[in-house]
Amino acid sequence: MNNKGKSYQEAYQELVEIVKELESDHVSIDDMSKKVKRATALAHVCKEKLKMTEKEVVEILQELESGGESGKP
């Protein structure tokens, strides 16, 4: 499955579903490895999205504190 273009919410929801499946003990050993790898990839997507958002928020706050306008919409 492709993670490009996946929103934070989409990645998070899929991750939650995988965790529920793994916790239910209804996952075969054969599928477990695939699901854990997928969950790891989704967690990475979420982490990167959060980092980008944090960076943007910090930049906005710095602009507000300096009283300047960057000209960005």
C-alpha cells in the first residue's frame, strides 16, 4: 500500500484498525509480520506529519512574536 498522499487522519485510522486486529488475537502468524510492518510505516507517516505541523506552527508563532508578515497566505 502506498503512503504518499495519505493524510494524518487516514494513516492514524488505519493504524488503529491494525492495532485492534493485533490485539484481538485473530491474526495468523503469517499475517502478523505484514501487519506489524504496515503499522510501522503508518506510524512513520503520522510522525512526519506531526513534525511538519509542529514546524509550521513554530514558524507562525515566531512571525506573530516578531510582528512581521511573511507574505504567506
